[in-house]
Amino acid sequence: MPGALQGLKILDFTTLLPGPYATMCLADMGANVLKIISGSRPDLVDFLPPFIPETKLSAIAAQLGRGKRCMALNLKDPRAITIIHKLVADHDILIEQFRPGVMAKLKLAYEDLKKINPAIIYCSITGYGQTGPLRNRAGHDINYIARSGVASYSGKEKSGPSLTGIQIADVASGSNNAIIGILAAVINRLHTGVGQHIDISMTDGMIAFNAIVGAGFLVSGRDPFREGEYLNGGSIYDYYETKDGKHISFGGLETHFFTNFCNTINRPDLISGSILPHKIKKIKKEIRNIFLTKTRDEWVDIFSRTDACVEPVLTLAEAFSDTLTVERRMVVKVAMPGGSSVRQIGNPVKFSETPVEYRHAGVSGPAHTREVLIELGYTNKEIDEFKETGLFS
């Protein structure tokens, strides 16, 4: 079956993680994605190890480039702008990740391109947005989390904010909000025939993630603090070390889950009133000591027989081989050139009628430049001249 987004054509001017992850997901769902790269300024992701055996291709780049075609253009060359204008006339969506104003200098801003294609949907991903006092400021995932307020109540009371192992602002805020915005704009265009500019700020997205404590603050004016709220360590909702130095997670704050939990650890005396704020530290200390009496896997076996929202903290090796991951097809084999394949993380969206498709892993370099230009009507002789005169550098 064709993918849900079959027929959508996307021009991708992004690098690193937020934009490439978004367009990877859209390609999985059937969109035709053409990535425009610089021949002289490669994406830093291309150099991140590990590399796929017997290739020079980064495993990360091979995943983020999944299902996409790729061509090189020197955007400072007027001929490149002409080519992009031709592509825009036949594409639905453009996604870019430059600082505000960069695309305008290249005559590739939304205002320029909508004159060519009024239906174009133009998505810009930045750290701080297209407007505001920080619009031109550099930043990374950690900075957007810091400015959003999230870090102020994350981590431990004594040690302060803690890093997470993933790029929350880049992916959850940047990539996912870009996908949501683009698909909403596609639906709107079905009714109006008109495209629009989508302004995605990763900091905006992180501010929006303050959904629970932020809503409370706007009414009460009370700042949340580390290990002071129900979901950040201020209750028994937390991670607990086990006898073998591994960890268990507990999330069952609801009465029936907590009751099951207390009965399972043979402490029914803790059920009544034990999650009240003035009792938390004493109760958590007792629970920590209880978890230290058995290994992680022993606790997993014990809690497998009850509903208490208790799960093990798995390593990636354990998570990727877990029966749940296998059953949900969250690790898949994706074709490589030459008939080989590479294991990659699957798409989390499951469709009943239009399943996602993993057409091929990301390619190395501008593999489709000639192919795309021929589709636009250029001859091999013209393309050879372009190459010799630096259009692809």
C-alpha cells in the first residue's frame, strides 16, 4: 500500500537533528523528500561515529537520511537559485533550519517563493523563533531547555539540573512540532489552495511542555522546585537502585496501583496516607532500602504478577532486543546500496491501511544530483559544465 503522505514533495534544507528527523519521519510515511546539501560544508552528522562496516557512512546519517534523495548545490551561485525556483514550482513543502534572514539573503525566503508557488508550505525551525530579541542567537538543545524553565525543576535538589540522554528540544519540540505544523498546513491547503509560513521555535515548544506545573504556576504564582512536585521526585514516583547496581522505575501514584505496590513489597502499612508531602522523605528512604535487597531482574519477576506501574531501567542493548520492541517493529532492517542492509530504529506511528515504508538508508553525499537535474530538463552536458564550474561545491 502507498504511504499516507504519498504524493507530497518536500525540499529539505536542514542539517544536524531537528529538521532531518522530521523529514525522515515524513519520508517513512510516503513523502518524496529531496535534501539539498552543500558540497563544501557537509553536515556534521556525517562525521559522527560509528560508521557502517565496509562503508564510510555514519550510522546516524544513514538513519536520518532514510528514504530521501540528496543533491548538492552552492546556494551562493545564482544558477543554484534558479534550480531551486524550478523545484519549488513543483514541490509542496520546504523546510529550512538556518538563522532568521539567511534564506532571505539568498532570495529563498517564503515571501520570495510564494510568488512562484502560492501553495508552498514553508517551515522554518530555529532555536528562538523568527521574531523576538533572541532571533539571531546561537543555541543548542541544552540552551532551549534551560530558557524554557524546565531545567529549573528537573534533576536533584542537592546537585541541580541534570542532562538527559536525548535531545528533547531538538526532537520532541523541533522535529515533532514541525511535523504537526506541516501536516496541519497541508490540511488547510486542501480547503483553501494556499500555503503558509510555519515558524517553529524549539524554545517555544519547550515552554509548552510545562503543561502541568506551568498551568499551576500561572494561577498560583508558585515556582516548582526540584524534588518538590509529584512527578519530579517529590513523591515516590522515581527511580530506585537495586542490589546489583541497576535501577527500577515506579510510577503508580494512583491509589489502586500504590496499594498493589505496597502489598507486593510486603508493606501494606504504607498504603494509608504514605504519599502525603510531610511523609515522603521517610517513606522513600524505606522503599529505597527495600529495593536494595534484591536484584533488578528479581524485582521484575516479582512485579510481573501485579499492576503497579513498576518497570526496569533497560540498557539500549536490552531495550532493542526486548520482546515489546520486537513485536512493535521498532528495530527494522533497511536496504543499503549493493544489496546489504542496516538495522535502524523504526517509525513509531502505526497505520492500519497505509503502513510506513523504509525505502532505503541515507546515502553518502549528493548521490541524486544528476538524476534530479535531468528530471528538471537539464542535459548531461549542462550538468558536467555545472560540476566543472563549481555549482555543486
